Amino acid sequence: MTVYNSAGDSDGTSFGQSGEKIGFFGTTPVVQPTAAVAVSTSAAVSGAFGFTSAQAAAIITAINTLIANNASLGLDA
């Protein structure tokens, strides 16, 4: 059975309020994860792919943060 959570207008739907917990697909609800740190490559570029090893490490950290946040909400199997 499908259950729709909508007011029937074009305003959209928001789940959870500040400080509340939410979980998907049977996971334990958690508070909103902190955002991943933005990664910048505006500094002088170098290396085979156009960015430094420090920038590459920051990209990996940001991606891992996003994966962990999705997993904590039950959005990443």
C-alpha cells in the first residue's frame, strides 16, 4: 500500500524539524548530519589531474562524509 505525505499543493514536503530525528528504510532515526565541507580547487593547480594531492585528499574526505551521512539516514545500503 502506498501512503502519500502531501498537503496537495505545490509548496513541497519537509520531513523533520530542527533537532528532530529521521530515518529511512527501517534504520534507527538520527539527527540531521553535519554538512560535508565544501572543496575548492581555485588555488593554483598541479598534478596529472589538475589539482594538488591536498585537494585530492579533501575531495576524498568530502565524498566519504556524504557516503557516511547517507548511510546514517538509511539512504545508502
